[in-house]
Amino acid sequence: MATAMRATSFTGAPVRLAQTARRPLPVPITVVASQRVIQGRVVSAVCQNTITVVVDTYRVDRIYGKRVRRSKKYHVHDESNAVEVGDTVEIVGCQQMSKTKSHKVDRIVRKVVKL
């Protein structure tokens, strides 16, 4: 006859298995994280429903203390085709739509002025 493993409490005292079966299971807490909003400048609006947004970030060099500009380009989905080159937009991450496109336009912050 095989011996069954005994459940023990935190103090090490044996606990009957019937007691552990009646305990309610812990309910998992689901926390919805807010989307990261990125602000950038539109540099290309040639494709249909897709724009290219460049986001500039500034970092301080560790040695010289000078501000260095880092830029990254994002391919962004624009459903309404209302965005033009030069506009400032806010983008948020979304489900991936293609190989390089996984962001969408949240809102247009500033429209470019045409002369």
C-alpha cells in the first residue's frame, strides 16, 4: 500500500486533505494596463491607410553631458487618411496589422499650416 503525501500548513503541522479541498481558490486579479501614448511627427503619408511617424527622444550623454537626439520611425495605421506630412500626432500600440505596422493614430495634436 502506497503512502499518500500529507499536506502541511505554514507552521509545518499536518492538515487533513478534506480541509484543503473546501478552501476557496484564489481569484486572479486582472489589471488592464493603460496604452503607452507616443507623440511624433509625420514624415511620410504616401501609402494608403499607412503613415510613417518619427519620434525624437533626447538623452544626456554620460561622458560629455550633451543632449543627444535619438529618433525612431513607426509605421502607423491611419483609417481616415486625414493626416498629412508635417502634422504632429499621438499614436498608441495595437494588435499587429502587418510585418512592420503595430500602431494606430490616436489623435492629431497639430495640423500643418499650408501657405
